[in-house]
Amino acid sequence: MRYVLDSDILSYLLREREEVERAYREAIRQGAQFILAPGVRFEVTRYLRLKDSTRLLRRYAELTQQWGASELLGTDWDDAAELWKGIHQAGKSIQPMDLLIAVTTLKENAVLVSNNLGHFAPINLAVVNWAN
Amino acid sequence: MARTETKLELEGTWEEVLSHSRELAGRRVRVVALPPENEKPEGDDGLSPDQRAMLDVLEEWKQDPLTPDEIEALEEFEAFRERHPIPFRAWDPEL
């Protein structure tokens, strides 16, 4: 199984939130792969840089060291545009960063782990919540 | 998004595979049940170096707890994320 962890879940792991860490450990033991979405990388690191927290940035680097990196290239942006069009035409909306995280998840054939399931409701996406 | 022609390979627990049920609806699939994790050879934790490293990081953190300020900073992260979304440029919503 491949997982993309949303920014909120990554922040819970950094602060060792119990139920999230338990699910993460279990996923590791089951041989899961973890993909760092560029949108998540941006959201988390901009905040930790703003806080000027060297130690939290180090934790972030340690946490994601073994994760695979994903990039949004060429046709990924076409996929994002097509997805956005469908959402817009259905009279729904999605935050741009959530859209890009969803596109990364689809591209990687992964399951998104998020505590904001509603953010991704307009998209046909496999989403689970480790925070409940 | 046209993804129906791509081959999709999944591995995990049955429950995890089921989380893809909408994506797999109507598609031909092949299911192979693998032996349980606990059937791995005795004396071998069955973990790859990467898996071991990911778990070790979590253990190392227990020896070096976060300060109250660091915990507070992480607790404020979600509120910050809501306050500072990354918007598309404004445009005509009637388009």
C-alpha cells in the first residue's frame, strides 16, 4: 500500500500524536510506502521555517527521509485542470493545495491520509483518517 | 481524469484494498492472499532497512521530547494553514 500523508497528519506525527503514530507504525510494519507530496512539503516547511524551528525542521527531515518524493510534471497539471473543471462544473469547490495533493495521490496510486476528509469530498479519491 | 486503462497494483490488508473500491468498480481484478506478517522467519523482524529506519526515528524522538513551545507551534499549524491558504488568482466565477 502506498500512502500520501496530508499536512495535518504529518504535523500530528511530528508531535507524536498517539493514534496517528500507532497507525503509521502499523503501516510501516505492513510494508507500506510513503510518498511526500510537493504540496505537503511546501505547507509544512513554510510554517516550520516561519517558526524558525531548527529542531522541528530536523524532525521533518528525519520523518520523511525514507519516503519517496513525488513531483508534479507536464500532464499532471493537465490532470489537475481537468479535475478542477469537473469540481467547478458540479458547483463544488476545493482549495488549490488540496487539489494538488489529491492529484499527487492519484498519480501515485496511493491512499491519502487526512484529518480533513471533507476537503477532498468532491474528488473520487481513496482517503482514510488516522486521527480518529 | 482518464485512468481506467492503466494497470493498478495494490498491496496491503483487505481493508486497505477496499478503500480503493470506488476506483476499482467495474474493473477486472486478480486477488492473491499473502501469508500473514507473523509467518516471517524467527529471529528476523521481517523489516527492510528503510522500515527499520522509519521506526527507529520514532524511538529516537522519545529520548528527545519536544519543548512546550515546539508542541504549541505544531498545535497552531492547522489554524495557520486555514489562515494562509494558497489561492488561485481571482477570476470571473461566471466563466
